[in-house]
Amino acid sequence: MPYDLRPVRVLLVDDEELVRTALQQVLGSADGVTVAGTCDGPYAVDAVRDLAPDLVLLDIDMPSAHGFDVLRALKALPRPPAVAMLTALDTAADVERALREGASGFLLKTTEPRMFTEAVRLLAAGGVVCTPSGSAEALSRYAAAAPAAAPRAPEALDRLTARERDVLALIAAGLSNADIAAHLGMGVTTVKTHIGALKRKLSVDSRVALATVVHRSATP
């Protein structure tokens, strides 16, 4: 898959040093990924300000600072990084909450190393990644809870161009901007232009919300 040649800078946030060390070893051995730093939950905001990572991998269950509280603080920053929640347990409720509160992904700590590093690259490139067993139910519930002001999927999709529909379908499939560009034979800048148009036409403000429009359209 084509990715930006600049290494992806990742910040690992977990209260367990053993977990941080293990993930650092996994990511440190991957091409195109750099672990910018590691820390416990209370230090995450300062670490993001100091290190400017592309992606934060954030543990949910930390006694020192709950992951969702840290997520809200990170998303409130002027230039927030992409954030993926980390957990040892895969539950639809946690996936749904993570998406609702601005996370771009939800990863199990037990994910196979090669798949884990591929997910990190995709997340840093603007993709959305969720663990398989929880994601379908979570997207369903997230879509059902979407603001009533947003256009209903069938009517909204009728207003899209054919190329915009192509881009939307690939976003829902989890592809990054670079992968969408390669798949459709266009530049990344053009992909970003289409995504901006999609957000305006569908009255949403995030990539995850775009994916839920596709899910709504497929739901009876």
C-alpha cells in the first residue's frame, strides 16, 4: 500500500510499563513507524504538546486517568492528533463510545503484530480502524444515534456525484486518503477535496460520521 514516506510518529499511552515496552518493540521494528514517546495517562496532553505525534495509542482502562477522559482532553487541543483506543477487551459499547467521542479507531492489544502496525499506518493516514467483532454493532448503534438534523442517507446520497460515491464507499471500507487516490487514479489533494464536499453535502464533520452514512443507507 502507498503511504507517506515520512515515518509515522506514535505516542503510546498506557499505565503498564510492560505493555508500553511490548508495543514499543512491535512498532519499533516496523518500517515507516517511529515511537515518539511513551507515558501514563496523566501526562498524555503534555506529551502531545511536546512531541506532536501523528497518532496516539491510548489505553482505555488506566487507574491514573481514564482513557475516555484523556481522549476528550486530546481532542480539545488546537491541533489534535488522531487517537486510537487500546484495550484487552473488545466490546461494542466501548467501540461506540470511542467513535462518538472522536477516536479514529479501536485496537485490541492482542492484535497480531503485522496487522497492528498496518492499522497504525492506516490510522495515521486518516483511516478508521475498529476491531472486527465489535465494530459492526457499534457502527449500527452510532449511526442510530446520529443527530436528527443530518440528512437521511438515501436523500443525501442522491445529491452526490458518482466520484463522490466512490470516495465515500472507500472511506467506509477503511482506506486511507493515499489508498483511495491510488485506487481511483487521482491525487491525494483531489481526494481531500471530495471528502470536504462529502462532509458539506452530508452535514457531518468527521470521517467516522461519513462511514456511518454508508451504514445507514444499507440498513433497512
